[in-house]
Amino acid sequence: MIIIIIIIIIIIIVVVVVVVISIIVVIVIIIIINLINELTIDCLFWLIISGGNSGIGKAAALELAKRGARVIIGCRNKVKAEAAVTLIRRRTGSDAVHYLPLDLASLESVKQFVDMFIKQYGPAYALVNNAGIQ
Ligand SMILES: NC(=O)c1ccc[n+]([C@@H]2O[C@H](COP(=O)([O-])OP(=O)(O)OC[C@H]3O[C@@H](n4cnc5c(N)ncnc54)[C@H](OP(=O)(O)O)[C@@H]3O)[C@@H](O)[C@H]2O)c1
């Protein structure tokens, strides 16, 4: 009888420990996710996103600008690029979102983009190689 009681007590202790550990793990995960969501980018240099006028590139530009990054979107279509810049600026309240012409299918355009970027913005903070050419 005593042995059965001891086994039941041990089982209860194990269950309680597992539940407590699970709760702690969930709390730590929630804290880490919140910390990641609150990460900000505090850098004077500009970040380049290729093809940031639509899709994943535009979403990335929006999120990075929201976090304080200075963003250049490199796009081949001026009208779409300017529309994206306007929208990102409006949604983030940041003026540090610019567009430079870039057609990745043309090496000449890539060279011109690099020249313009270095001349106007200096060193790059980061490059998001988003646009893929088919
Ligand atoms: N969506 C997915 O599920 C998925 C999955 C795996 C990988 N990817 C990759 O992630 C990247 C973005 O995907 P997405 O779904 O956001 O594509 P998307 O909506 O088609 O956007 C592609 C972007 O790249 C630009 N682009 C295409 N060719 C270009 C060129 N020659 N020069 C400059 N910009 C150019 C487009 O500009 P225009 O508006 O002028 O065309 C557009 O802004 C692509 O490389 C894709 O292969 C996507």
C-alpha cells in the first residue's frame, strides 16, 4: 500500500515538474518572439533591396523601414517603384525610403546602379538579393 502511495506521489511530482517546465519554455519563447519583433535597425548606411516594388521585396522594404532602416529599392519600373516608395513612406512615416533604377538583366544597368548608389549614399549597410531573373 505504502509503495503504491509513493509511486502515485512520484507520478504527481513528475507531472507537476513537466507542466512547470513546459510553462517556462512557452514563456521564454513568447519573450524571445517579442524581443525579435521589437528589434530596430539603427544604422546611418542605406540598405539595398533588389526588386522592392512588389511581392516579398516590397514586404521586406516595408518591415525594414518600419524598424528604422534606410531603404533603397532597386527597380526596373519607375512607375511601380515610385508607387511602392510612396506607400512604404506613408505606412512607416519614414522618408528614408528611396528608389534607384536597376534592371538585373542588364550588367550595364547594374553598374550604373552601383555608381549612383555609391555616389549618393556611400557604403551599403546590407543587400537583400530579392529579385530573381528568369
Ligand atoms: N513567392 C514565393 O513563394 C517564393 C518562393 C521561393 C523563392 N522566391 C523568390 O523570392 C523572390 C521574390 O519573389 P516574389 O514572390 O516577391 O516575386 P514577385 O512578386 O514576382 O516580385 C519580383 C520582384 O523582382 C523584380 N524583378 C524581376 N526581374 C527584375 C529585373 N530584371 N530587374 C529588377 N527587378 C526585377 C520585379 O519587378 P517588376 O515589378 O518590374 O517585375 C518584382 O519587384 C524571387 O527571386 C523568387 O524567385 C519566392
